[in-house]
Amino acid sequence: MSFTLYNQETAPEAARAELESSVKSFGFIPNLHGVLSEAPTVLSAYKRLHEFFQQSSFNNEELTVVWQTINVENECHYCIPAHTGIAHMMKIDPAIINALNNNEALPSAKLQALKNTTLALLRKRGRLDISEVESFKAAGYGNQQLLEIILGIAQKTISNYANHLADTPVDEAFKQFA
């Protein structure tokens, strides 16, 4: 399929303020944002979901576990390297980053429970067994975090699916992680 990578000059008027804020945040327009500019409300929704997810109760390691678990499960050629780079910028332990990218066991039981639950929510479309919920809660999480994972899934569904459709090129800043 053919999608346009919009910039601040070529984007629909309704997307231009969002792209300007992307430049302020990243120093450039991520290609995903350029693609999503085709539908300005989708770009805005994606960026708000990202902000809301970052405001959740999860710390940076946990945010990374949820994001990258979803990216790897959905085989997103763009988001895996992008979130690998972001994880490095967030000073996430490389052992966690490598385990996520290689779909291996995580170095802590709590993070592994988060990964397992994220995968179960994705694969089972939110229909967790009682034992899965109990295991998640035994790891130190609760209902709030179950709902927050769903927020992360909503955000990543937009990006992963859009990147599949558009075959979004990986940004120069993240190519080393591709």
C-alpha cells in the first residue's frame, strides 16, 4: 500500500500542530507520526494514548515490558527498533531489553508476570482465566494495572497496525536497533 510520510509543510492543516509538538519532543518527526498525519484525529488519539500510558502507575521498566511485549507479539518492524532505542534512552537494563526483543524470560518474576499477562490479554482478547488474574495479582499488581495494560494495547494497536499497513520506514535514529 502507498502511504505518505507527511511533514509540517505537507501535512493536512489539522495535523500540523501535532507534528510541531513531535519536533519539540523528539527533535524530528517520527515516521509513524508522518504516516498518521493522513488522519489527524488518529495522530492526536495515538499521541494522547501515549501520554496517558506514560502517566499510568507503571515505572519505566514496566512501560517498556508492556510496549515491547506487544510490539514483538505483533511483529512490528517499526516499533521494535523504535522502542529498543527509547528503552536505551530511558536507561532500561539491557538484559531486559534483550530478553523482550528475543522473547526470552525476564530477569524478575514481577516483570515476567507483567509480560505473561500482557500476552494473555492480547492473545485471549481480554478473556483471562481466574488463575491468570490471580498470578498477576500475586506478583504485586492489581485491577488498575490490568486496565492500564489495556490502555497500552490500545496505543500499540494503532501504531503496530498502521505500521503494517504503511510499511513505515524505521527512523534514522532507530535504524541501529533494527
